[in-house]
Amino acid sequence: MSKNNHAPVWVSQNFLTGAKTISRLISKTSINPDDHIIEIGPGRGHITAALLRHCKKVSAIEIDCNLYAKLQTKFITPALKLYNQDFLKWNLPTGAYKVFANIPFNHTTEIINKLTGSKNPPSEAWLVMEKGAAKRFMGIPQESLASLTLKPQFEMRVVYHFKREDFHPKPSVDVVMLHFKRKTLCDVPNNQLQRYNRFISSAIKHGLTRIFTKKQLARACREAGLSDITSAEILYIQWLCLFRCYCEIVK
């Protein structure tokens, strides 16, 4: 990242500054003193200060040079490591960690892909994002490519609904905090995850009739308890069953 005076336009954020709101958010997490917490885009450091009161190790990644300089002056503690980098290019930890962040909304997908698709994803993450994006990741009202690729490894639920007045500047959309929790056992064997993702991507884009023969599809639907193969009507558990059938009958 080039060291300039201002972050690129995409980094612009709606900042959370209310101490009571931030405290309420952290109370809804499992953050404890022994955790290593990653904060993406600390901005003016309001969330950072609260995190430092709850855990002994925080890594905060700030792309804006001016904000980074102010954070260096504001926080003088070995518990905090500041990085003046683009989070999307920053190397994730090799050890255990959790994430708590009010992320730039227009880079939500890239940030979640980086976290959940890494070799060492967080055990838990609490991310502030647009309500519409959160629903898409959770597969509401119907499963999406994003939800189906996340669900084998992560449980997701909305743990907080914000008022627009909680932010400065006030956003034009509804905002929530979405909790990601890594499953102890993945719903798909680790050595089959890439194949599962390819299967889901192909099925969503091209339809199941491009993957199965007519006879194979009839069997797969029967085993999945499906009478309609419209992707919008297929539940996550049924997608898992379809994939298992795919592994058994399609070479």
C-alpha cells in the first residue's frame, strides 16, 4: 500500500462513537482477557479502547495514515499492535484469534472471504455490516452462493440491530452485527470442501440438470426429499444431501 495522506474512497466508514453502545456490543460476545482480538479499521479508536479493557492483546489494522498516526499517539500500551496496512493484504495470525470490527460496508464480501477462506480462520467474529448483506450470508430468505459456502464451517446469527443514529455519519441503510462461529466439526470433510464449493457454484449458476443426468437427479432429489429442484426452494441440509449423492454417483 502506498503511504499517502488519505485512505482510498472505498475505506470510508460510518463510525461508532457511543461508549454505551460499544460496551453493549462487547457484552454480547465471548471475548475474554486471554483472547487475541483483530480489529479491522479502528478509525478514531473508540472500539479499540473498549477492546483493550476486555482483553490483553489487540491487533488493529488501519489503512488511513492520518488516523494511524493519531492512534499511535492515543494508545501507548504493549497490549495493542497497530498496523498501517490494507487489511485485505495483511497477513492473518497463525495462532488462535477472534475478530471484532465495524468494517467498511462496501468491502464486506472481500473481508469475509479473506477471514473465512483462510487456512487459519478466526474461532469467532463479530462484524458490523448492512442488514441486507447479513441476510445474504445467512441464506435469508433463501440460500445463496455465499451462505452455502459459509455454512459448512460457520454458524451465523445477528446479535445486534443498530439505530442509524448510532453512527457518524448516519448510514442510509439498516445495520446489524453478525456473529460468525467456527464449527467444531465441519459439515463437509475438509478434503472435500473445494469439491463441495465447486459443486455449489456450478449448481447455483447453471442448475442441477447440468451436473446430474436425469436418472441421477431423480435419485438425488429422492434422497434429499425434494420434489422441486428450484434452487430457491432447496434448504441447506438438502444441499448437503445432494452433494453426498453427487460424490457417490457422479464420477
